[in-house]
Amino acid sequence: MSTFSGLNTAYTGLTAARRGLDVVGQNIVNANVDGYTRQRVTLSSVPAVGNRFSTGAASGEGVNVDGIARLGNIMLDNQVRSTASAYGFANVRATSFAKLESSLREPGDEGLSARFDAFAGAWQDVANQPGEAAPAAVLINEAKALAGQIATGYNEAVGEWSRVRGDLDGLVAEVNSAAASVAELNAQIRKGTAQGVSVNELVDQRDRLAAGLAELTGASVRSGEDGMIDLVVDGNALVAGAKSSGLVAVGAPSMTGAASAGVHLEWAALPGTIVSTSGEAGGLVSLLASAADGGPIAKAAEQYNALAAKLASSVNELHAAGSTTGGATGLDFFAFTAGAPAATGLTVVPTSAAGIATGVAANGAADGSVAAGIAGLFGQPGSVSKDWSDYVTTFAASSKAATTTAKGAETAASNALGAQAAGASVDMDEENVNLLMYQQAYQASARVLSAVDEALDTLINRTGLVGR
Amino acid sequence: MQRVTNQTMAANAQRNLQASLQQMARLQEQGSSQKRILTPSDDPRGTADVIAIRSQQRAADQYERNIGNGEGWLTTVDTALGNATDILQSTLQRTVQGANDGALSQEAKNALATEIDGLRDALLKEANSTYLGRSVFAGSSNEGKAFAADYAWTGTDGASVERKVADGVTVRVDANGKDAFGEGATSVFALLGGIAADLRAGTPVSGRIDQVQGALDGVIAAHATVGAQHTQLQRAESVLATATVDLEAQRSKAEDIDLAKVILDLNVQSTVYQAALNVTARVLQPSLMDFLR
């Protein structure tokens, strides 16, 4: 033990206290940074070093700063990622369901059920006054309004499909760039670790990106070498160490082609293999599925087509059997534009009372029985208007389920985030206490230094002066 | 024990305030729209009820229009048959007068004949009564007149005019002209023409009195039938009026909010929100820094 080792011991104390203060400062200034994980200086005492010139008991050699620890918890981080993935999936679905639901405009006076009733009412007015211009004009307008509303509903479904498709493309771009960033950070972390530099801030950034990717794709994290991580999607690595792979969205760009060319994700490097993901990407892909595969948007559009077809066939069947006041028979009331979906191609054939078949010729020209029969088509079980109200109820139930799932997933995700933040976030009171602690430690170490200094001063300057 | 930090406290406070505010926004929306079901998923089953009830309400509106239209038809028929009864009663009087063979001069008989001709024309006019351009005694025919100049009836048997007044219920709103007035040579018009001709020719008309009485009975019988139809229509109207009130009550129950409850909830929620704000403000404020020099 050297004479001056006391000075060195005090010096290590001063250094440790200063590093402690630095870390407290870093924690405090980053307290509100998203994804920041609190850090601590890890210290250890330096044991006594024996040498052959000194014997007897010796004190330790001071304190050593081992490093700066990042107080994160892998289990909590995993929980955050898995709940984020479930929330991402449920949330995009709930959002889309809500949009489709608002396009139903039910219950209310703007919905299709009101249009069906108005159409049926207009037929009764025509039945009351066959051949008259005024009720015929009202009927034709109501029919056009009904056809228009069916087309609007269909177009809204098509528009929602396109929006979701666009979202998927945007999401894939976001995933690819985030994956590239994770790979880049992995490389920096490997380098930093090799050089012995603290990489805590880089790890924070990377974990934040990984959590984002988990929400987008459901990617799970696998710890790799040298502090790097791999992100795994559907069994394959989205990020493997310092390398990242890209995803592409493949399939029809618009809803009409979705039945033949279903939308899905593929690895850019492996065309033809479908990647099934959870998270937001999984939610979007499930929304884009064809009606046969249970895609809610395509199903909604199909429902409008079915309504248009059933409306036209049921009305035309009775209408063609009746005759106009002028005696013409075999006329259609609704027709379809060739090449267009039934919902948007539905057109009204008659342009005036002369084209509307109102009754049976044998009963006299002013017979309204056919018109009354058509009016009676609506509201009965199995009728087109009942189909619509059944669809609204069914859709509302699915929408409610989607919302409930999303709310549950949101609670789980926010609980997981809360648990993570409880462990990792900065507590000001705690940091203040640490601040005081390190400050006191610094002062005390300085006191030790001056005490040793004074002792040496006594030895060097005041010894050997006896009798002088 | 979970660690509590300023961040977790702030995040919790924010989440709670957000939840509270969302709940308040929902109550406010309900209060201002007065609707319990704002989107179908608020209550899928209730939505089905509301759609069905609203549909019934619109059907009821249509029935009301149908009844109004039927009322017009039946009133026209009613008036026409009432007038026809009066005309035939006058005819009966003239015929009885004309049957006094010994007491009447030929001039007087001629005058009676002219009078009966006039009554016949008036009767024909009643039989050709129209409502909104449609002959009320010609069923679903769209001929301008129910009875042509040769007294031929232009209607078709069985082709009556009906109005739907409730789900599955129709009421006939016209009268069969052939049943009320007969047609062609056997019609009441031909009968009146025959009486006038007999009077002019000096042929005794006492035998015609029973025929006129028979025609009068026919018209009165038709009038009674129309009266029954009218009663049926009026009953349907009063049933519909009750149903309209019931439907509105049902709709309101299914769709509308309980205002008192929503306002109470809103007040409670607003108190909760303010309390949450207050607590948050107190809790987030102090830290150790406030107490260190």
C-alpha cells in the first residue's frame, strides 16, 4: 500500500460521484423522451492490492465505475410488443367497421329503409290514381333516389376498400424503412459494444422502433449476438442482425379484382410466398379479403349488389305481368347497365306514366292492382327491405364486436405500456434523491482528499524539525 | 409493488381524463340529438326494432293518404246515390200522378213526360259522377262515363276500386253502377224513358209504378252497401289514428333517450370530470424540487 494511495482512493470517489451526477442529469433531461429508459451508474469497490513491501491489513483501493446500466425489463418489453400487435390488428378493423357503419345511415330518414318505404308508398299512390302524371312522376323520382342510394352505398364500400388498400401500401413502406433503421441501429450497437461505449440510448431507439414494428406487423423479437436483436415475422427474419428484408403488398389495386387476385403480403426477396402477419398489416389484409373469404368491405359491396338484383327482379316480375293504362304489357321497371356492378348499374326504365304497368288489362285500364301488388312487396319477411334491415342488424353486431375487441386490446396495450413505464421511466423524486446523494458523496470524497493531504503535509513539511 | 413515477402518474391521469371526457362527449351527443341509438352498433337489436317501427310509421302515413283518397270516392258515391234516391222518389210521384188516367188531360201527361225526361237526365248525370276524373260507378274502367248514351255500363264486373287501409286490409271505395242502376234496356234510365214515352202516347203507366219502386229499392240497397263501406273506412281511420300514436310511443321508447336520466348522468359526469381535473392538478404539482433549496 503506497503512501499516496489514500489520495487515489479519494480521487476514485470523486470520479464515481461525478459520473453519478452525469447520469442523474441525463435521466432528468430525458425524462419526457418517448422510449427513454432510466439509467444507473453501477459501482463496485476496488479490493486491496497486496505487495511485498507492505504487510498487515490494508484497506481497499477505492471505487470503480463498472458501467452505466439500462434499467429495462425484457419481459415487460415483450408484453408491450405482443399487446401492441393485438391492438394494431383490432384497431384498424374497428376503424374500418365504424366507417362502413356510418355509411349505412341507419336508423334514420336518410337510410335505405326509408327509401324502400318511400318507394312502396309511391307505388300505392300510383295504384290509387293509375295513369295520372303526378303520382307517376313521384314514383319515378323515388325509384331513382332508391337506385342512387344503393349506388352510393356501394361506392362508399369501394372507396373504403381503396382507402384500406392505400393504407396497406403506406404501411409496407413504413415497415420497410423501420426495419432498415433497426438493422442500422443493430450495426451501431454492435460497434459500440465492441468499443466499450455505452449504447443505452441506441438500444432505447431501437426498442421503440421494434415496438412500432410489432404494432404494424406483429413482429416478435429474438435476442441476437453482440446486443443485436432479430425481428421475426411469420417464421422469417424481417431484421437479422445488421440486415433487413423488405415486404411488398401484392394483389388487386381495386376491389373489383380482389376476388381473383387477393391482396396479401410477400417478402420482396421471395416472390410468391404469402407472409401472414398480425398487427395492423394483418388487420388491413383481413379487411381486404374477398367476400368469399369473409372480407367485410367486399361483403358490404356484395350486399348492395344483391339488394339491387333482388329489387329489380321482384319488381320487374310483377311489372312485366301487368299492363299500362295504354294497354302495353311485358315492360320492365328496372334495368341494368351492361358491364357495371348491379348496384351502380341499376336504372329506372319508365320516363312517364305511360311506361308504368299499373294493373290487369281485363279489369279496365284504370286498374291499380299490379301497382298495389308491387307496393306490397316491401316490408314482408323475405322481402328486399327486410333483407336490408337484417343486414344492418348483422353488420351492427359485427361492428360492435370489433369495437369491443379493440377496446379490450387497447386496455391490455395501455396496461402493458403502464407496466413498462413503471419500471423504465424516470422518477423526479428519485433522481433528486440521487442528485443529493452523489453531491454529498462528492463533498465527502473531497473532504477525504483534504484530510489525506493534511496528513501528508504533516509528514512532509513538519517532521524532522525537532529542536530547530 | 409497481413503481410509480411522474410519467406513469401523468399518463394515468391523462388516460382517466380522456375516458371521462369521452363519456361526457357521448352523453352530450345523446342529449343534444335526443337519440339513444346514434349508430346501429350502439344497440343492434334495438336498431332492427327502430327500422321496423319507422317502416310501419311510414306505411301508416301512406294508409292515411289512401284513406283520404277513399273518403273522397265514397263521399262522391254517397252524394250521388242520395241524389239518385231523391230523383227516383220524384219520379215515383210523377208516375203515380200520370197513372190517374181519367183525371189527366194529354197536355198534363205531356208536361209530366217532359218532367220525367228531365229527371232521367239528372239521374244519368248522378250515375256519371266523377272523383278526380274517374267515374265512381265504373270500377277500374277509365272511360269518361259510367253509362254511355245507350245506357251501356262501361265497367267490368269484379274490377272494383279498393284502397289499402291497413296491413292486409282493403276497403272497396266505389259502387257497382250496374247493380245500382241496371244497364242498357233494363236500366233505370231506360225505364224512365219508357214511362215518358208511354205518357206521351197515352198508354196507361200504372203498371210502371212497381218498376219504379223496384229501381228505387235497388238504389237504396246500393246506398246501404256504400254506407257500410264508409263505416268500414271510418273505423279503419280511427284504428289508424290510435296505431299512429302507439307507433310513435314505441319508436320513442326504442330510439329516444330518457332525457331526465341523460341530464342527470351528464351532471354526474361533469362533476366527475371536474373532480378528476382538480385531483390531477393537485397530484401532478409537487415534487421534491419544491422542497429543496
